[in-house]
Amino acid sequence: MTDSHRRARRPGGRPTSNPFGTTRAGRWAPAVTMAPGLLLFALFGLIPAVAVIGMSFTNISGMPNVPWEWTGLDNYRRFFSAGAAAANMSVIVRTIVFAFSVTVILNALALFIAIILNRRLPGAAIARSIVFMPVAFGVTVVGLVWSLMLNPTGGPAASLWEIFGARSAFLGDPRLAFPLIILVQIWAAIGTTMMIYHAGLQAVPDDLYEAATVDGANAAQRVRHVTIPMVAPSITANMIISIVGSLQTYQIIYVLTGDRPTTSVLAMQIFSLGFGSSEQGYAAAVSMVQFVLVAVVALVFLAYLRRRETQL
């Protein structure tokens, strides 16, 4: 047996299972395989993020052949100035209300539906496909479908309203538009959230439910003391995905109502500034405010949910 064979064997006589080998090329193989992904991340993620930070300190407009200059903290002073603070704080509060409402209602409904559809009932697979269907439609299709349904002149919702002798402008009503957008966002995202919960429920052993039943636990107690602790990691993942996604959402709002003062959120304001008024420097500063907001909320949620996992 050669020295190379001896080096390739473990003390017990079995050969090592190094998939990359012991040669110089084998040692570099992990770095080589990771390089394309890291390059794409740097090209489309890291470099644009650094560019946005830099742009937030300029008055760049994004228009060709238009000069720009370094303005320091002027964009941030403008955002928090006395003249704009009230309107901007209103947008931030609306963003937080939207994110928390969507996150709480979406996860409660998705977990409830997942528990129901996790049972071995006839047609459960078809029902899961129906619940997941809005995800396949995409934001634009979902927005257009709901715009037609909530059309105040001849839409299905208006026709149903007239049966009870009432009329409503729905998305045109400043008091109803924002709650309706929240409901549409929940309907559009519930499929993905439900499937994550369903995957978590599939890993819960039936023996735990049987033992709880023998101990006299009813259905609500089994959910409280068996289901929720066992799917705690799924709850954490879904809550973080929901809160971060909701804080950055503007597409469904843009499709349903456009940029209205009564429905505008922080991401919608960034989109309007960057592509509507060509104030990309100021839009970059607002996006950095959004980044801080998302990071703080996500870290607080993550810390709380991780602590709850250990307590459960």
C-alpha cells in the first residue's frame, strides 16, 4: 500500500470521505464553486446597496446629462425637517400599521387553515391548491382582479352592497381604501404562509396528539400545548418574512390605488420619489430610513420570537 493510500485511510482502516480530495485543486474546489454565487451577490446586491448609501448624500436626479453634487446630510435634514416631519411620520405610522396588521392577521389565519387542511380530509390537497393559487397569480393580476371586484360601478362587491340598500366607493373611499388593501395583501400572501405552516405540521408526530388526548386534552388544548410549541420555528420564520415583506410592500398599493396620501406607505413614497419626480438622491435617503426601520423591527421581532421558542 502506498503512502497516499495510507494517508487516505482513517485509523479504523476505512478510507476518508473527502469529496474534494486531498490535492491542491480539491482544496480550492469549495471556493471555486461558491465564487459565481458570491459574484452575483456582489454585483446585484452588495454594490447597489453601497451605491444607494452614497446616493443618499447627493442631489442626483437620475436624469441624463444633469449634474449632481455632494450635499451631505441635506436629504436627511429635509426628511426630518419641521415642514415635512408631520407628513413623513404619518407615512411611517401607516407603514407600521400596515405591516403589523398584515403580519398578525395573516399568520393567525394561515396557521388556522394549515391546521384544518393538515387533517386527512377528502379534498384537502385541492383546498391547499386553491389557497395557494393567489401566489401564482402575481401582484399585478391580484390587483387587477380585486380592482374589478371592488369597482363601485357594476362590480360584484357593489352589486352585493346594493342588495342591502347601501353604496360604497370601496377603494375610492379614504376610510375604506387602506383596510381593503390590507385584506387584499393578506389574501395574496396567505398561500405561502399556509404552506410553511403545513410543512411544519407534517413534522409533528401523531404520538404527541394521542398522548395529549389520553391525558384528557381537548382540541384547543392540543393546539396550545402541542401544535404551537412544535411549529414554533415555522412561526418565527413566517413572522419575520411577513413583517419584513410588509414593511417593504408598495406594489399592491400602487396597483389598487396608486400614490394617494391616504394609502401611501414608505416604500410607495420611495418609488414615487425615485421614478415619479426624479429625486433619486432624496429617495435614496428615504430608503435608508426604511432600511433602519425594517432592521430595528425585524431584530426586535426575532429576539422576541426566539425567546418565545425557548419558553414554549
